[in-house]
Amino acid sequence: IAAFPGQRALDDGARPLIMPLKQPRLLYGFREDDPDDPVQRFQKGLRLGSLPGAVVYTPYDGKVVFAAPYRGFGNLLVIEHEGGGATLLAGLHSFAISVGDWVKQRTPVGVMDADPSGRHRLYFEFRVDRKPVDPMTLIGPIVNE
């Protein structure tokens, strides 16, 4: 995948990832057991809690390669990044982008369910060379924005 002009790959010291939600609650960390996930589908990433209708942002520049419902993930968004990285975001209520779109870091890509009684959980997985890595090790300083 070609990079945006002037972009460097993650392993070249480029800026860090950002959280895909503002002020998320970490429900389950990388490789942690979630009792609501008996097949351990979500152990390869983070489970984040959000407010109803929260906006979801792209953690890093890239190209949208998938945006549709997928098996037990619900609505799944996959963004590929230069250097062999990919972001997977699942649990969105709706998308604000389309397959083929180039997105910059902090671009709104969707929203969480607006129902106040719903279970607002965003799954956030980051892969390098197709292998899941703990996104928390790649995220820069977390600040309340």
C-alpha cells in the first residue's frame, strides 16, 4: 500500500497510534479473558467501552480495505497501513467512510450505537505483518481531548 505523501512507516519512528475513541474505558486488555467472549475472538486486541453515539477515529493513516458486517464481529472496519500494519475496529453502529478511502489519523470513521441502554464496546486490534500486537505499546501519551 502506498503511503500518504511524506508519511513514514511505524517502524521508521513515525508518530504513534492514537486511541480510536476519546476517553475510552479499557474493559479488557490484550490477551485478557472476557467472559462474554467464550471463543476468545477478542483476545487479540483491546475491548473499549464508550459513551452512546461516540465517534470512532482512525488510529493511524491508511487505506480502508474492508467495512461491512463480518461473522461474530458485527460491523468490522479494516484499515491497512504502510509497513505491514493494519487496524481492525469492530462493534461500530455505522460507518462514515467507504472501502477504498484513504484516511488520515484522527479521521472520524464511524459511530457507536446511540442507544443509552446498549453495550457500547469497541474492539481495537492492531497487526504488524499479520500478527496481533498490543496496541497499548504503540499508543502515544493518552490525553483527554
